[in-house]
Amino acid sequence: MSRRGWIMLGTAVTLIPLFALLAWAAVQQKGQPTGAGINAQFGEVRVDETRAADFALPLTDGSQLRLSDLAGKVVMVDFWASWCGPCRQEAAMLNRIYAGYADQPVEFVGVNIWDTPDAAATFLVEFGVGYPTGADADGGIALNYGVRGIPEKFFIDADGVIRRKYVGPMPEDILRDTLDGLLTEAGGGGG
């Protein structure tokens, strides 16, 4: 065999297992992009209490929501995906809490990331999500908020300042306490 033949054979022997490994990894991800995932550590994360970055989110009903349009309300922005176990675990509870605060100046905004439109739509129907929800198709909102895994929730006060961040599925009592505290600070009582 010529030198060129040996080089070609060596290259093929090296690249075939590499391509096989990449194909296996792609199948294992099941639509979840590399680097994205479910948060391994849960709980409140310290924030610098800066003004929340405004965003325009195309909602599933065809309208568009701007965060700045919610000024004067306490807002919980929830980053989620249909394939996320903890997101599925807390979906019914979030919906119930949202309905319970309907007469308060509170808004929930669901931001679907790292997902397919069909899977997200199925999730919304399956769990009867009643609060405004849309897809962050290009990942810009998640990037601006520094989202590293899901679920992640950001709590924005009535003045538009990020006051709390919670990573992982949020216990109901902590969610209620967070909302009530921000409502009290805003002079709006609590649920």
C-alpha cells in the first residue's frame, strides 16, 4: 500500500469512531441542545437587583408581550421546556397559583426555551397553562437573563427591578411568600 493509502486508511479509522460518537450523542440529547439542561442545584440565587432587561415575546396566541408593558405589576418570568421533568412537576402548581392571584397586580410570563414548537404546544394543552407564554426562538431572552438551566424563575418588582431568582422547581409556599412579599413592598397586599 502506498503512503497516501496508509494516510487515507488512518484518517478513516480515526474519523469513523468520532462520527459514531457524535451521532450517538445527538440521539441521546433528544432535541435538547448541547450545554442546556435541567438545573442540578435548586434554591434561591443571589441577584444584583438591577432593572430587568425589556423583551418582546411572541405569545402562543399570536400577540406579543413586552415586559415593559407590565410596569406596576409584580412579574414572575419562568424559563421552561416541555422535556424538563421539574418543569412538568410544577406546571399545575404554577397555574393554580397564577389563578389565585388573578385579582392582584401579578403577572406570570412563561418563556419556552430549547424546545420544539410542537412539544411546547402539547405541554401547554396537557397542563392547561393559563398565563401568557411564548417561545424564545433565538435564545436572546434567556441569554440576556443569564439562564443556564431550567426551570429558572425571575421575580421582578412593580418598579421593574429583578428582586429574586429561583433555580429549579419552586415549592408552593416559597412562591407564595415571594409574591406576597413583593406585593406588600409595592403596597398591593398579598394573596
